[in-house]
Amino acid sequence: MKKLITILLVIAILIPGIALACEDVPVLTAKSTNSCNVMFDDPAWWPLTEDHILAGIKDYGEKLEREGVQNVSGMYVAGPIEHGWMRTKKEIRVTNVNGKTIGLTLLKNTTIMIYGEYVELAREVVHELFGEDVELSQNSIVAGATWWNCDYASLIFHPSYSDRFEIGYATMNNGEDRTPVYLGHFGDDLRFGFACGWWIPEPETRL
């Protein structure tokens, strides 16, 4: 499985896409201070079902429904709701056929912004998970938020009762939708992740 993750990360290294920006300040160079937020817009591999829902795991050891290899048409990600993002309690089969990884979905219309004060921490987490030679990027962040159960992948969703803390946000669907990105412990490691949203019920009206 490490070999599979390495393949995904190599793709990110070959497709650079990093921009640094502060509020009300033009795009800066890579040597800018970490007081600025850092945006990553390189393509990333996501565990997405064919009905465009993120396959997610909420708790370490949670039992998920297994789905076969997914062939997703288009790049739309469904699920923006209050306080987070919708997940389906599933894990997706990922395999390699003739040197090509199939099962995950390569999205080119998402970005991840990391707040300036957490950039170095995020980089340390990527290095701890994948090695010092792996760059901080959207793909390495998403890979660090992807949980593997043998050949099945799901995205980590840190619950509200965990030790998660917000380090930035992700945008989906060409910037139309936005959701927080967290760091928190999952198993024995500090892992990137997202949050499960929920609907706030409409107040009852009495006649």
C-alpha cells in the first residue's frame, strides 16, 4: 500500500501548483513569510463515490461498507452542509492495472488553503507520513487525510469530540463551496481531515 501512496504523491510532485497570498496583498513568491496563508491548487486524488459523495471514516476502527472500484464521471463533489461536509459511510477499492491507479478520483477543481501559522506544522506532518522528500501540496495533504484499510480508501472526518483543530480550508467545485481542514489524532498519528456537517432543522411554526 505504501507503493500505491507513493505513486499518487509522485503525480503531485510532477504537477506543481502552489500560491502564497495574504489578505489584500498580491500573490507572493515562495520565499514569503509564513505569516501568510498558503494555497495549493495542484490536482489531488480523492476517495469519491460514483454518486459524487466523499467516502469517509469518522472514528478509528469504524466499520464501513465496502464499494468496488469507482469510475466517477465529472469533477463535482456533492455535500456542502452546515459546519462541515457530507460523507458516506463507505470505503472504496483501489487497485493498480498496468501501472495505472484506479479507484480514486483525480480532481482538478479543488484547492486547499493552509493558514500561515500552521504551514510548517503541516509540512512536518507530510514529512512524518511520507518522507522528507515529499513536498507539501494539496495532493500530499489529501493523501495524509486518506485512511487505508488494506486496498480500501476513505477520507478522515474528525468528529467534534476529537482533539481536532482547524488549520485551513478546502474549496470544492471551482471555489463554489468551502469547508474547514483540520489536524487531529487518528490512530497513533496526527492526520489531516475534514468535519462531518449536519443539517440544522427548521424551527417549527405554530398556527
